[in-house]
Amino acid sequence: MKCVTVSNFFPAHQGGLEIVVGELMSRLAAAGVTIDWFASSPAPMANPSLPGLRHHGVRAWNGIEDRFGLPMPFWHLKGILALTRAIRRSDLVFINDCLYFSSFIAWLLARACGKKIVVLQHIDEIPFKSTFLRIVMKAAYGVAGRIVLGGSDRVVFCSHKVSAYFTRRFKWLKNTTIIQNGVDTSLFCPDERTSLAPRPRILFAGRFVERKGLDLLRQLARNFPGCDWIFAGWGVMNPGRWQLKNVHVKGRLDRQAMAALYRDCDLLLLPSVGEGFPLVVQEAISCGLPVLVSPETASGDPGAINFLMVANLTLPAFEQAVRAFLQRRNVELDPVVRRRRHDFAVSCWSWDVCVQRYLSLFSVILPGGVVR
């Protein structure tokens, strides 16, 4: 099977979407699928152990992310022509999210070439504070969702929350399934911590943008000076500018460094909106870390509710939840409890389970065979 994959960026961009796609494509290639992956430049170095996975970096303009924190690159013509040639040679086109310019172009080309199309929808509508941005996104999903999702052979949602949003909005959408993102549970696993650090370490991981809850996090860091607040990520709302002594910014970290950071912290706090079920939540749980999120994020995977702390998305609610955690810190970080979280992640989110579900899906869409 020859597959063309399209995403905004490669994993070096450090977004959860790109990291998930990178892992998925690598593991599908290892299973025998030939993949041409197109995304905005630069392309990563080729991995000689995966001859079936080829990266194609496309030059793009990304000014919208620089201004609003919304990754929306517009590809140059040369890259679109290269994508056209690859799609003509392919059996299936795998598109990540319906909203983006690259996604719409890939969908148009795939339809024109008569190719099978699978769309993996990672997120739903983002509730921006800006009325203008909310209107633009709602309209964009109304057009792109109706055309791209409705005109594909199968739509995969990475969480129950995202599935509920689109199937409620487009009630005629029937060609859907839910496949949770995979996690490398051998890398993201608990340590054998025997004692707690003197000061609680509360972690945020993700882009420093409005929808991730940076304003609320700044207030929490100010109101809990006895805790160290660790920020792993990048973006326009850099916590390093808050001038708070208990705030420590790590910047972008690779996967190994992130796994070590999860194990070193006491709590992952993610007051974000407009997401499915964020990869950092899955990784933290796999490392045995307690996780505090909003009800919206928790709805992304109802099966994980017993391994989440949930608070309404207000400052008083999150303050109360943090205080409750600090009182139960010893219990929440007990090695047995941490190992129980990891065991859940292995049973539900391991990459072996995830990849097999995609291979089964492809075999239904392409009855002639997935690997040939």
C-alpha cells in the first residue's frame, strides 16, 4: 500500500498533532506501508531503518501562527506540484485535520485523482476570546468540515469529544470511527521515586497560546508561591515574561527530556479549551503523574475519568483543586498509584493497539490489501 500523508508540520514543530502523526507514520512504515509525508519545511533527516517513510518539506508562509498562535501555513506552488505527483502514485491519502490549507489542497487533489481518503480529525472548535476569530473558525469548520469530512472515505476522531462535536454538527456524517492517539508506554513510564521534593512541582506542557489557559496559569502561579511552576513549550505568551520567581520555563524539549520531566514533577495542570484529548495528558498518565484538567478536556476519553482530576475552568475552581491535590500529594504520588495509572495507559493507549486499528481500517477501505 502506498500512502500520502499531509500535516501542517513535522514533529520538530513540537505540537501534539505532529508528534502523534510522526509516531503513527513511523510505526505504519515499520508494518510495511510505504508513506510519503508532506508538511511545511524543514523536513527531518531520513531514518535509514525506515526505508518506507519519506519526508517532503514544503516551503510555506506561516504568519498567522506568528500573530495569533494558530498554526495555519500556506504552501508554495512547488510543494503543491510535488504533492500532486505523489498522490497520483498513491493508493490512499491520509489527511490530518480538515481545517488547514494543506488539508483542503490534498483533499481536492485526491478527489481529482480518484484516491481513497482518510481524515484524522484531532481537534474541534477553539473558543477564542476574540469574537472575530470565533466567527472565522466556526465558518471555516462549516465549509471545510462539510466538504472534507463529508467527502472522505473514512473520518477518524482521536477522542470522544471531537467525535461528539462533529457528529452533532453534521448529523449526516456516518463514515466515522474513534481511534485514541497512541503513547510510547515504554518511554513514558513511572520512576521508582521514594521521596518527594520539598517544594511541589506543577507542570504545564504545550504551546504558550491563549487557548491553553496561560492567563489562568499566571494567576495560579502568583497565588501559589510555595510551588514551582514548570513550563515546557513555546509561543507568543511566554511565562518567562511574568517576572515570577517560582516560574521556570524549559522551552522545547525532545521526547526523552519530556518523559524525564513528567517523572520529576508532581502534577500536570492543563486548563486548555478546544482540544480533543491532548497527548500530554496521555503521556503524563503513562508516567504515573496526576493530571488536572477541565471537564471539556476530560470528556475526550470517558474511560480515563478515574485517572483525572477535574475542575471547572475558573480561577476559584482550579485554586480549590490545587489545594486539594497538595493535601493529598503523598497519596497521589504513591508508587502503587503511579503504577496503576501507567497500567491503564498500556492497556488503552499503547501504539501496538493503535497501529493495528489503523491497519484494520485501511484493509476495509482497500480490500486489495494494505501491505503489498
